[in-house]
Amino acid sequence: MRDERDVKLVILDRDGTINEDRDDYVKSADEWVPLPGALEAIARLNHAGYHVVVASNQSGLGRGLFDMASLNAMHAKLHQLLAKQGGRIDAVFFCPHAPDERCECRKPLPGLMEQIGDRYGADLRQVPMVGDSLRDLQAAAAAGCEPHLVRTGKAGQLAAAQLAQLAAQVEGTIVHGDLSAFADYLLQREHVHDSGPGELT
């Protein structure tokens, strides 16, 4: 039987977390623009042994705003740019449904995270999930993941009081400036944990 502890996994939201978000949806590879430092952060996580997986609502498909070829082109661009940084995304899990389709995979429901947990044989209670919105945090909590909020995308538009109010809605939420700051936090926490008591760092 596979040991769940062998899998070091991080789940990331896409729009507003890895790349710039748009009010009119990211509809093409040209509109897919990485946030500063985000790809480098993913590469650093990879180099530390983490599998990085994306969980993304893509209701633009269900709404007819773009097609699968366009979505595939966006993710091809993600993979190509990330490869130049020495990093990789293991897989992209996405919900293609419009909100009125009542699916089980659209965040804030936990369906995508549960699919990821099944794929990797991972205990989701040990898995950080990072996003820029309340529904990301709610999906993380619903799946039993560790919720992390980055102050980019939707959360980047909030005043400090609004941000604190948002984070307080999901117990245990940890707030970071951006994906790079999250990577710093996770790798530092791992370093302290690995060092163990009584060892100098």
C-alpha cells in the first residue's frame, strides 16, 4: 500500500494566483499572463520535492467564451514558461461547468480537490491549497486541505480590513503577499520541521 506521507503535494488556484485575473475571463493564451515571481515560486517548490497541481474553475467553457483548444493553449503556455524556470505543473484539474449546471467540481465545492487526492493517494489534511478568493478557501476547507490566501488577484483588490474579514471566514487561513511569499513560508516551515529539536539551523 502506498504511504500517503511519501507524496508532497501543493494545490494552486490558477487565475489570480499564478496568472493575472480578468473581469472578462482569461480567454486565450495571449491573455494568460503570469504574475511576477509566480513561476519561479512553483519551480522552487518543485526543487524541494513538491508535486504542484492546479485546481481551477473554468466556467468560461460552460459559458461558451472559449473552447478546449484555447484552454489547452493557455496551459501549453504555462508549461512552456514554467519549464524555462526549471519547474513543472504535474496536472491541471478544472471545472468546465457554468454555475447553473450544479456540478460537484466547481469551487467552493471540494470535487476537484477530492479528484486530486484520489489521483495522488494523498491525505488532503496534509496538503496546502492556495488561492485568491473566498471560494478557494471554502473549497480547501471542505476538502480538508490547509487553506492559504494570497493577496493577488481578487484578494489583491481588498483593503486590509476586508482582507482580514475574508480570511476570518475560513478557520486556519494563512495569508501571504503572493505565491512567492507562500513558497518562502512553506519551505521555511519544512526546514524547521526537518531540523528537529535541538539542532541549529
